[in-house]
Amino acid sequence: MTAAATAMALSLSATAGFAACDDGEIVVKFAHVTNTDKHPKGIAASLLQERVNNEMNGVMCMEVFPNSTLYNDDQVLEAMLQGDVQFAAPSLSKFEQFTKVFRIFDLPFMFKDIAAVDAFQNSETGQAMKESMTRRGLLGLGFWHNGMKQMSANKPLLVPEDAKGLKFRVQNSDVLKAQMAAMGASPQPMAFSEVYGALQTGVVDGQENTWSNIYGQKFFEVQDGTTETNHGVLDYMLVTSTDWWDSLPEDVRNQLATIVNEVTESRNAAVGEVDDAARQAILDAGGVIRELTPEQRNAWLVAMKPVWDEFEGDVGADNIAAAQSFNA
Ligand code: LMR
């Protein structure tokens, strides 16, 4: 792809897929579900596309399909195994069919902040998780940060009792379903692209997500407010198919791996700024954000933490201890 075509592709890819690759180039389709503006994944995917198309021009050509325009997260991993898409970055909650090791990231209050998440992911235990699905045909190329999750609903949420009896959209994860049940709420698994409509029409009362997703999908517009609970993490695994990866010529694979690693490192280091900008954008647009006192936040911890016991067998007590060591 030429530089001009790349520029055109970047602007087109903000809304939909495109076909601007040259004959003979290895085409890499990257499907994801978020917006590209003020979003850690959207920005990282666009940067990856730009670098691949500039630095590997003539050899490889990346097309990014954001906003669930090609696949949603329930479809994308099967499509990858069929060879219909080469890159995806689903949240760590979306790999339940392939591995249980990522459940540690869904456990509420496991990590005190994104720096602790980063340190755990970069530890030996975390890095080994990238290869936890190779027997199933998927290879993790890197953890991508999004951020800490907040809770929103159609009424103010200050203590866990406020969530009792409400229906909360969750990603399709057993841990997240158990977390909502622990608060006496009813978990409703649903694809990301359907959440805004479900909140708007009252199919669900609330949801949990990061600032960039609450801003990007405009959830704040159809909720009473968002409570800054920072109760869990939502991060991604940039993933590819082992068959496709192994089929690449070695020099091409190495160059792509280098670009992936550099983009991963630089965008993960910048995630705090993106997160803060999305939070501020919600306020600027008139959204309500409620902060908690330490006592109120502790009440959410007390309500949710019993969920750990239920999943310790899947996650491993040693992994939990390793994760906790980064909160010090
Ligand atoms: C969600 O489904 O809420 C998130 O996983 C979406 C995303 O990719 O951030």
C-alpha cells in the first residue's frame, strides 16, 4: 500500500473496512469492536496499521475494521481459526472457550490499578499466558491495556445495596456473572454493540466498563450516572492464529513481531492519558460521575470479593498470590 493509500485507508478505517492492498501483499485483517477516537484499542490498532503499511509496504498490508463492522467478539475467534481474519484484540473476558487462565483478570479488586496489572502481565507468569491457547490454535502477541472498570446504572450507585435487583449487562464471563450475582443483581451477557440500545430501552438497567468505552459508546447518555469504583480491569489480548503466524516467512514474521512489540509498549505506556481524556470527555458532554468515599468503596469490595473463592481452582492460588504481590 502506498503512503497516500495508507492515509486514505486510515481515514476510511474509522468507520468501515476497505480494500486498498496491492497484489502480492500479505493481507492482515484486524477486526475489533470499539471506536477509534479517545480509545486505547482504537488508537493502538490504527497505529499498528499505519506502521505495518508504511514499513512493510509491498510485503504486507493491514486493514483494520473497528466498531464490530466485520465481526463481534463472539464471532471473531472462530473466524480467525477459519482464516477469515488474522488479528483481533478481544478483552480477556472473551476467551472463556479457549482458556480459563485469564479469569484472574476478571476477579473484582484483584489489581489496585493499571500499573499493577502491567507489572503482573509483564512477569514470567503473565507472559506465559500468551501461549495458553496455542493448542487451540490461538497465539497471544501482547496484552493491550484499556483500564479500570466503573459501574453505571439508571439510578445512583453509592453502595452495593443500590445495585440489588437491577439487571446489569456483562461480558460473557462466568466470573463477571458471579460478581453481579454477589451484589444481588442479575447479570445479562450481551455483545458490546448491543449495550447502548439495551440501556436506552431498559432491557438492562446498568453496566460496567472503562471510561473509554463508556465515552465511546455514549453509555453515559442513557444512564443516571457512572460511579468511579475502579473495581476491576478490562484489558485485551492481541491475538492471531498459530497456523497463520507460522506460515509467515521468518523475516516477515520477525519484522511484524518487532512492530507489534513497539506499538504494544508505547500505547500501553500512554494508556493513563487516554483514560483521563475519556473521563474528562464524559464530564464535558454533561455526563455525571460519582466518586466514592473510602468506606463506600470498601463496601463494594466486601460484597464482591467472596467471588474469588469460587474461581480459585481455575485461576490457581499461586497466580493469585503473584498478582497480589504487584499491589504492594
Ligand atoms: C465489552 O464487551 O464491554 C468490551 O470487551 C469491549 C471492548 O473491546 O473494549
